[in-house]
Amino acid sequence: MTNRVVLIGHPVAHSFSGAMQQAALDALGIDARYELWDRLQIDLADAIAELRGEEFLGANITIPHKEHVVPLVDRLTEDAQATGAVNVISREGKKLIGHNTDVPGFKVALDKLVGRQKMPRHAVVLGAGGAARAVVHALITDGFQRIVVFNRHLHRGEGLVRHFGRSAAHMDLKAMPWHESVLEAELSKTKVLVNATSIGMILGESPIPAELLPPDLLVMDLVYNPSQSQLLKDAAAARCTTMNGELMLLQQGARSFELWTGQHAPLDVMQAELERAREHGLRQLPIDMGPSGGEGTPAAPGASGGAPSGGAGDGSAQPGRAARPSA
Ligand code: NDP
């Protein structure tokens, strides 16, 4: 029996996870197929129920479902419980276990971004979805003393702050309204800026105007496709240190792989496949658009953006088109 692993989200076609995970499964000779399931929220419960079938090793969960999946699994691991968001599901018999490997994945990426400097204590986080929850949890447990969350819909940012009420009781975690003057004031006081919104997936669009970026910020955009989002280009032009979401993707993906297969993830194979996808576009994987058909048609495979990572600020044209995130 060929086993199955699926990525459930909306959209999914822009994702590099499929290519990366299939390459890892093939490299270890594991008879399993990674599939992309494009599902609207209304179809999520059915999709999760299907995972109880014997042929499934598990699943990745992506935008916009990471929080909605929480009540649909049987047990949550500590990071999933703490964040209230699930990005990986594994199976124990008929039971589904919800994990959050975005948290350790983000920590590895943040350590690399910070480099030899002392770990900063103040961060601005853009976004309040599933990814932002993983980022905020990682920052709290890394000892940050002040985290300010900006989100388009303020109430969701406030919900995130309430969720972390207890674990953040010793520090200053707050949600602020998304006004440029407020953002500018916070950015002038911070050292780390993390974009955990999906805005950068749209070519040329940035969550914040370039002129608000002070020099010397450490800027991470969780978006990895395109590899150089507009925010990262603007930040590099403002002499900030930048990083896209590729290292986090690799690290969360390696941990996902280990949860499904019980084997060490072949990091070099996964890294090479990410580089290949970035440079040559995505390999075709089966995309199941689900019961709702083609609504919200995602990006064409191959819309990986063209600029090499670290080459931000070069203003190079980005080939292909990016997926329009569901807002
Ligand atoms: P969610 O759908 O849970 O959250 C999306 C977030 O983006 C919300 O804060 C939403 O704001 C905001 N947003 C979306 N569209 C707009 C818009 N037009 N204007 C302003 N804000 C907008 O998604 P996730 O949190 O799961 O993912 C967010 C991003 O992080 C995605 O691009 C995803 O690919 C990336 N990611 C990368 C990872 C990696 O390994 N590199 C891991 C996880 C995520 P609102 O609440 O107001 O709608």
C-alpha cells in the first residue's frame, strides 16, 4: 500500500512543502505520496476526518487553517497547545495528534538571523494568524521582554494577546492598531521585525511602506515564495539584515517528516530540493481542489520568484505570479 501525506490549506499550489517532502520520502525509499489538498474552511472537518484512514501517515496544515484544526484533533502536543495552532498532524492508530513545528523552525531561523549579536529583547510582529502565534510563542520562550503585534483586524491581534495572557504575564505583550504613525514609533524602538502576514506572497506588495523601516533592523519575512518579498527588498535597501522563510520552512518540514516516518529527515536532500524549486519552479504534484472546485485558484506551479536569497534590494523583476492569499 502506498502511504499518503497531505498538505491541507487554501491556497496550496504556491507551497514548496510538497516538492521538499516528496524528495525526502523518495530519498529514503519510503513508499508514500505527498498530495496538495486545496480546501476551504467549510470542508476542513471532512478532510481531517479522512486522515484517520490507514494509508495516511499524517498531514501538514497551512494558511488559513492552523487555528481551525485545533478542535478537530484528538490530542495536542505542548507547542500546539501553547500556540493554539497546529501545522502538523501525525497518527497514533486511529487518533490524530496535533503538533506545532513552526515554533522550533522559527527559533532556528531567528538564531541565524541574529548571528553573533546578543539575542534582542524587543520585537514587532505583523500578523495574528497561526504563524504569528508560533512566532510570538517562540519569542516569549526565547526571553523577549516586549512584543508588539500589529494586525489588519485588531480584534484578532487582541485575541492572540489574550491567548498568551498567562505565559506572557512576566513581560509586555500587546496588540496595537495598524496605523502608520504607531508602527513607525514602535519600529524606531525595536530590533526585530517579523512579517507573519501572507501579504508578501503577492509580488510587489508589502505590509508596510519602505520609508517606515529604520536602518539596522533584523527583518524576517516568513514568506519564502517569492524568495525576496517586497518587504525584504525594501529592508535591504534600508540597510537592514534580512531573511526569508526558507530556513524556517526547511526546519519545520524536517521535524514534520520525522513525526510521520520515525526516521531522520535527509536535510541535505530537502535543502537541495528547495533550492531547485526556487531556481527552476515547482515539480507538478497532484493538487486536489476538493469539493468546492476551483474557487480561489492558486498560483501556477513555478511561481517561485526569481531573486536569489540574500540578493534583496536588487530590484530585479520577479518572474511568475504569486498566490493571492485568502484574506
Ligand atoms: P493565516 O491565514 O492564519 O493568517 C494570515 C495573516 O495575514 C493574518 O494576520 C491576516 O490578517 C494577514 N493578512 C492576510 N491578507 C492580508 C491583507 N491583504 N492585508 C493585511 N493583512 C493580511 O496564515 P498563517 O498565519 O498560517 O500564515 C501567514 C504567512 O506565513 C503565510 O504567507 C505563510 O505561507 C507563512 N508561513 C511560512 C512558514 C515558513 O515555514 N516559512 C510557516 C508558517 C507560515 P487578518 O487577521 O486581519 O485577516
